[in-house]
Amino acid sequence: MKKYDYLVVGAGLFGATFAYEAAERGKHVKVIDKRPHVAGNIYTKEVDGIQVHQYGAHIFHTSNKRVWDYVNQFADFNRYTNSPIANYKGEIYNLPFNMNTFNKMWGVKTPDEALAKINEQRQEMAGKEPQNLEEQAISLIGRDIYEKLIKGYTEKQWGQKATDLPAFIIRRLPVRLTYDNNYFNDDYQGIPIGGYTQIVEKMLDSDLIDVETNVDFFAKKDEYLKDYPRIVFTGTIDQFFDYQLGELEYRSLRFETEEKNVGNYQGNAVVNYTDAETPYTRVIEHKHFEFGKGDKDKTIVTREYPADWHRGDEPYYPVNNQRNNQLYAKYQELAKKEPNVIFGGRLGQYRYYNMDQVIAAALKTVSKEFDN
């Protein structure tokens, strides 16, 4: 067998960043992924000249200049600004909550009028410590916005009633007393022109890196542990340890993607459906990520359905409540007893990471591995 310095399990953003940096330092790396492609959840595929985000909308945003400069080595980014809208039973509202939202909701026109309305509605919780997500939301923004723009979406996303969800899930809500629909406050934001897959492909394009897809690490786990001196594992940490302490919880997603014979279906890249009756949380129209590129007479839309996670399903979001975080801490103790295995990424570190945070975490791991 060819001698490698590292086996990287998972060709997503964490694994690819580590593999790239290791190869830059002259290390031989084998990368495996159970999917038939690289790039993990940021994988994009061209259909009708449109870059389709196969696993949900991914908008790169960061205030970390080091990370922004780093990712720009591998792609040119456009100036896409994330400005999602909410559809509540046919009523359209701007997100995040800003003066456009408040004007549509209450007819207010000035920041003082909006703040007075918010404070009036917050009085429902005056003096009471929020005990659940519903009470926390009302204490922050009032009942009208909670009922129309938070409750249904959140209950679909988490698969639980808002009154059963812990208050800490929404410690704060973005509220802007300006007419500004830019969802993120970050200094840098955009979409790579030509999609995300190229970023990972370029990271892995080295004579020192070999990549294999459609490979299940767990089919030969013991063999891998024996044959490779160092392993970077980006899968679920509880599965690595055969769930011996119990299962961590995740939320999964299901996607329905279709081609439509219209040039412009919904007029926006992302529309959130915030009522309880609509079974999906959002509809993504991919061509709007790159300013209408692609076939002018066709468009690709994806409906995103949250789903309960069971073993064998794709885990998308860790459920970082108290019970799971305590269990993860116990798995971390087991991980310390695996000195030749590095656990990384959203699943390996059981943490909700944005893309910039994944890169930052990978670079931190690289520094710890090679620079100490």
C-alpha cells in the first residue's frame, strides 16, 4: 500500500482545507468520502447553466479577513447579498426584522413608531423570566412577529412545539430600525462564481493528495486505524465510537428539486415559508445566487423539508441542547484516548458551523498539528 501521512475522512470544507494545508507542507494525504462527490454539503452542480446548491442554500459570509482572503484563493466571489423574504399565508415580509418588516406588519413608518409597537407587545412578558422559546421570542419582539414569522418556521425546523423548545435557542433576534434587508452584518459576503465545488476540487488538486469517493470509512474502520499514522475524521463523533455512550441528536433535511419552464419563478433566491401548514421551510431558486445566469427560459427550484434524524439518515444540524452538549463532552473524553485521530467539522465537533467557521476551525487544527 502507498504510504500516507494522513487519512482524511470526509471531503467537505474542513477535510479539504486540512488536506490542502498538509500537502502544502509536503505530506501525503488520502481523502475518502462516502458520497459520490467531493465538497460535502457545499456541493454545487450545474444544471441549465445554473449552479444548483444540492444540499440547501449556502451563502458565504464572514468578518474574518484571513478566512475571506483564504477562500478567495480558490474562487472569485460575486457581490451577492442575502436578502431572504418570508411568506406567511401569502403575505410577504422582509427578513431580517427591519423597518420594511414593521411597516408591512403594523403600518409604522419611523423607528420610534416601530420601537413603541415592539415595546407595547413585549409587555405581555413584562417581569416574567422566559421558560421556553415562545416566551423568549415574545419577550424580544412581541406576539405579532412571533406568530407570523417565528413560530411555524421554528416548529417545523426543530420538529417540536415552540413551548417545548428551550429559551436559549433564540437568546437574541436581529432587529434593525433601518430599511435594510441585508441579512448578515458581516464585512464580506458573496457566492463563488461558478459554484462551490470548484473550491474543494482546487484544494484537493495536488500530486500529494489522492481522493476516493463512494468509500465508507466504517466498512474498514479497524483497518484504517491500523494502516494510517494519523486520521482526520469529520463524520459523526458518536458513530466513530459505535454510539457506546448513546446517540447524539441531529436534525436532517429532505430536498425536492425541480426544473421549471419559466425564467423567474419567485423573484428571490430564498423564500421562507413561516406558516405551520406549509410542510417545507423554504424554497430556493438557485439562479438568483448568480444574478440570473443560466438558461433565460428555465429555472431550478428546491423545496427544503426538515426531518427527524435516524441512524442511516444524513445528519445536517447538531441539536445543541443541554442533554446533547453534556453527552458530547463525554465523547470528547473518549476522543482524547485516540491520540492519532483528529475530530473536526460540524459533525466531528458537534457544533453548528457556518462555512467561514469551518475554515477557521480547520486552520486552527492545522496550526496545532504543524506549527507547535
